Amino acid sequence: MENLINLFGSLEPMQKIYWGCALIASTLFVVQFVLTLLGMDHTDIDVDFDGSDTMDLGNGMNIFTMKNLVNFIMGFGWAGVCLKDSISSPFLLIVISVIVGMAFVAMFVFIYAKTRKLEKNGAFDIKDCQDRTAQVYLRIPAGGEGKGKVQISLNGAVQELDAITDEDAIPSGTTVKIVEVMEGDILKVVNIQNNLVI
């Protein structure tokens, strides 16, 4: 252990950053992967920059999530570590590492989209969602000004669906009641805590 600490201490400052990013992000990635296998990954944090809508790509995919941040840092770190001897320019190495990090995000978003399609239950009927409760996955903007996402468990499968509300904005993790299935497979929901809906 002492040898590893001494070895780390002898690295150049940028290599310390690359190694730190690679090791920490890889550890978090493994934790996320294990939680996903256990079905406990539905609490991903979405970074909302403008206080309203998130950058939703459809199918529950949002660019600014903790998962994608970890994927980016992991790609950035390992690119810096692996390409150190091949690229002599520190600036060029940073640029390529950033590109690799973005490629990691794109790759995992693509894999996630394909996985979500495999999870779809052919017997699912969105009308069955009426009057059921669901968990907000992506923040739902106030006053019907934009769509969020909710997760609902039906027939043994978890479905991720678009949702709106006429009320105040509803943050991620809130339990809501589905009061209407609208055209375009959009759910209208109300906040159970605010409305005391049973």
C-alpha cells in the first residue's frame, strides 16, 4: 500500500488527476452497475440548470444525470492514463480525453435506450395507469409548461412514461397519482402530499 502511495506521489500533477478520475469514477460505475442489477437505480439525480425542463432525450434519458457524469469522468480519466505515452502534447491529451469522455456518455445512453426497449412489456396498456400511483423520475414542470417522467410498476414491469401536472412543479422522487391518460400517451398527475389524494 505504501508503495502505491509513493508511486502516486511521484506522478505528474495531470497524471494524478487522470488516475484520480479513472479510479474514483470506475468505483462509482461498479456501484451503479450493482445497484442496477439489484433494481435499486431509480433515484438518479437530474441536474436542472434552468429551474424548469431538463434536457430529456426521450425514453427516460436525460443528458445531465449523475450516471452520465460518472461515465464522462471515467472515460476522461482512462483516456488520459492510457494515451499519456502516445500523445506528447498535454493540451491535445486533454482535448482527446474530453472527446473520449463524451463518447462514453453517448455509448451508455445508446445502450440504455436499447435496454429500455427490451424491457417493454408487450401486454402493457397505458390506460391501466388511470388512478394508480407512480414515482416521479424526472422533475415535472409547473402548470403544464413541460413534461417530466414517472415510473409505474404494472404487470411485473416498470414503465417510464411522460407526465405533466397543472399544479406546482413536482420534484424527482415524489409519489403522485395519475388522474388522466391524455392523448399522446401523456399522463396527467397530481402530487399526493399536496392534494391529500387517497
